[in-house]
Amino acid sequence: MPEKNKLNLENIDEQYSSGRFYSAKYFFKNIRKSVSEFFASRSFHKRVKQNVDSVNKKFEDKEKRKNVIRKKIKEISMNAYKKKRRERINYKLSNHLQRAGFSIDSTVAKRKLFSLAVLLNLLFSVYVIFFFSTNYHYTLYYALVNMFIIWTIVFAAIVVTIFLAFHLVLDLRIFHRKQSVEYVLADFLQLTSANIRAGMPIDQSLWYAVRPRFGILAKEIEIVAKETLSGKDLSEALIDFTDKYKSVLLKRSFNLLIEGMEAGGEVGDILTKISIDINEANILKKQMSANVTTYAIFISFATVGAAPFLFALSSQLLHIMTSLTASIDVPSTSMISLSGVGITQGDFRIYSYLSLTISAMFSAMIVSVIKKGTIKEGVGTIFKFVVISLGLFYFANWAFSIVFSSII
């Protein structure tokens, strides 16, 4: 029994030992498997990470490429917009120059205006350096600060002023050219109508109706005749001629002529009626101007005639009061003091000059609007009003100084 039990125990030991052996083998096998799976998973994750990184890199490269493409497209569009804007500005300036009767290129005109601004600013800077160095003896730092201000703020102001003045001159010249064409248009159409009724073709009728007294209109009709002789259609040549001027009257007149030519009607009768209507419109304008002449005379007299004498009288009265108060001896114990300095005569003269200049300018504008209907026709009147007003103020001041010299 004990042997059997012992055998059994030995069998158990063998089984246990065999089980230990198999369990250890299985354990190491699991360890190897787990280690291989671990390294396999790491390599898998590494491959996945590499793939993800490559995808992200490609995506980033695509985004960068898209950003670069967007920037290039934006840059190209901005350059195209700037180029189109420059072309539009150059076209407007060249169109203005052509309407004003100048045959100069727009880029050349802008370059000359900019050179003029540089020259004026250079002369001004030289004057400032000479003035401050001779009178005040300022240091180099102060001179450099002045030069920086002159070549930034003052230079920009000079450039803007020159370009605005240039555009103002062009606008006024265009307006006066339009007025000169409209002034002789009725007579020209009347002569053209007579030539058509005499049996001439329309192009020859326009050519033979030209007279030296027509001025600008004569030159423009000569250009139209040369274009038609070179093969251009008469209607297109007339449309190009009317586009040079901002005149509703001119465009309507020649549009009626072109429509009559295309319809095959009596062009001579049409031109006669147009010339009659233009003459009647001019007569109505003159009548309207004559009806408001009283208002223009009142404004002109108040600004040019009365204001200079009143300002001159006020200036002399101020001089007399200053002299009288200076000659009065006031005791020191008195409550009244006459030693204070108020408005000087020099300050009042500056105020008078400014006030007369501004009032003369605005009164000339008002008179131009009342009589002519626009300020552009009163530019010469503005200059005349300012000169006459300041001249009368100077004369009245001199005359009152002689009259009141015995009082002082």
C-alpha cells in the first residue's frame, strides 16, 4: 500500500514535473509570442505613423502649394487691377488732353508735372536753408528736420496742388472750346444746309461750309473731311468728332444729321430747323440773363464798390483811435487803463485783404451762376473782381489817410 501510494506519488511527481516542464515551455512560448507581437505591433504602428506622416506631409505640401497658388493668383489679379487702373487713368488724362486741344502724351505730361513739382520743392528747400542759416543760424539737426518735412509733407502738397491746377486748367480749356464750337454751330449748319440744297453731297457740303471765323469748329470739320477721304465712314467720323466735346447740343445736332442721312430724308431742311432752334435757345438765354441783371449789379456793387471803401474807412478810424488813445495821459491811480494793445492796423489790413478776396471770389461765382448758369464762365470775372476790389481798397485807404491826416 505504501509502495503503491509511493508509486502513485512518484507518478504524481512525474506528472507534476512533466506539467511543470510543459507549463514553462508554454510560458516561454507565450513570452516569445508576445515579444514578437510587440515588435510586430511596433513595426506596424511605425509603418502606420510613417504613412500618416507621409499623408500629412503630402497634405501640407498640397496646402502650401494651394497657398502659393492663391498668393500668385492674388498677386496676378492685383497687378492686373493696378495695370487696368493705370490704363484707365492714362486714358482719362489722354482723353482730357485731346478734348483740351493738346497733342501731348499723358505719360509725358505726368512726367513733366512731376519734374516741375521736384524743381519747385528744390527751390523752396534752398530758400529755407539760406533763410534760416543767414537769419537764425540754426544747427545741422534742425536743417535736416526741415528738409525731411519739406521733402515729405510739403512735396506731397506741391504735387497735389500742381496736378489739381493742371486738371482745372484742362477742364476750363475744354469748357471754353465747347462754348466756342456751340457759338458758331448754328451758322455752320445754316451754310451746310444751303450747300446741300444747292446739290452738293453731304461730305462736300460740310467741307465747303467751313469759314475761318469758325475757329475750332473749322479745324474739326477739316479733320472729319480728311478722315472721310482716307476711307472712313462719314457717320463714324462725325461721332468721333462729337465725342471730343461734352456738349449735348453738338451731339444732338449731329445725331439728327446722321439719322436723316440713314433714313434718306431731306437733310437740308433738318439742318435748317436745327440752326433755327439753336438761335432761339441762344435768344432765350440772353433774355433770361437780362432779367436777372439787377441782382448781378447789386451783388457786384456791394462787393466791389462798397466793401473796399468801408474797410478803408474802418482802417483809418482804427488808426485815429490808436493815435488818440496813445496821446492821452491817464493817471496811474485811475481805474481806466488805455495801455493795452488791441487790434493793430497791420492785423486789420490783413483781415481786410482776406475778407475782400474771399467775398469778391464768391460774389463773382454767384454772378456767373445768375447770368450764365455755370461758374466756369465766370473764371475771368473772379480775377477781375478780386483785382478791382483790392485796388479800390488800396486807393480808398490812401485817399482817407490824406483826408484824416489833419485829425491825427
